[in-house]
Amino acid sequence: MWALGVDTAGLTQSVVLLHSDGRRFIRQSSERRQQGEIVHGFVTECVAEAAITLKDIGVIAVVTGPGSFTGLRIGLALAQGFTCALGCQIAGYDRFTLLHQAVPSAVIVLESLRAELFVQFTPGHTEMLSPADIKAQLAGRPVVGDGASHLEVTALASLPEAELAALQALADITAGRELAPAQPLYVRPPDVSVPKPVS
């Protein structure tokens, strides 16, 4: 089975086309503009390189956050659009779950594009803390995630999160598990608010 992994949540947008037999095709970019066009182009390139058609994709696995609101919307919209057009399955996986499964011992620190970073010292307990507060609590533990650069530490290596998502979707399907819904994970409220009606 072919799985398409899509990640637009973090600093790097990535698309991974992965087959259950191990074949792998990947594209990545750190460009922050025109993300939708870039990611859509990556899908086209990976499918062409694999010499298959879009209809050969059995599941689309999208990274659901946390991250930039715009980035999350782009990835989710693309995954849902392809799912509707192709009639394939869709699954959503948050970055903390994927990285914890890949590097269980590490503190997960993710870029938020704000002064505070997304952090999980223990699974299931997400906070937003300043780099100084995170460093004070590390106690020598290893770090994984794209927020590590703010801590002046070297992050542990991990597969691209799009690939981790695709691998998890294939594992879930093989094991007969229900696929997780593709719903965004927001840790902080949006910066915009709906204006109050004028009375």
C-alpha cells in the first residue's frame, strides 16, 4: 500500500510517499511563502518519481500540529481535498505523539513562531515556555524538535514528521486499528478575534 505523508505544521514543509515494502520518495522545503503551491507540487513530483498515479495512494497521513495556524490549514486542506477526490483513507497525527514514539526519552521542543516554545517534558502534558524556562528544567535530558535551536542544544535526529505520520498510518492499517481523525491540534488561541457586535 502507498501512504502519502504531509507536514506543513513546522518550519519545514515535507511530503513523503511511502510504500509498505519500503520504497520512499521525499521532498522538503523551508520556504514560508506559497506553501500550498509548494506542497502540491511536491505531491506531483513524488508520484511521478514513483511512477504511480494519485489513485494508487491508499492513505493520506497529515501532521495536525501544533504549529502555525496557516501552515496547519494548508496541510489539512490539501489532505482532505485529495481524500475526497481519490476516495482514500485519511489519518491525522500530532507532532508530539509522533516524536515521542520516535525518540521516547527526549524532551520535545517545537517552534511556535512566538517568544515561548511548545514543549512536552512528559507525554500528554503540553506547555508554552520561554527558552530560559525550558533550559532550567532540562536537567541534561536530550531534546528533539525544531525548537531546539533556541536552547543552544543539538536536537536528536529524527525522521521527517511527514514520514513518521505515513509510517504510523501504515502500521495502524496493518494492525487493524482505527485511524486517528485529521483534526488540528492548537496549543494556544489564535491571534485574531471576532469583533463584538455593535449595540
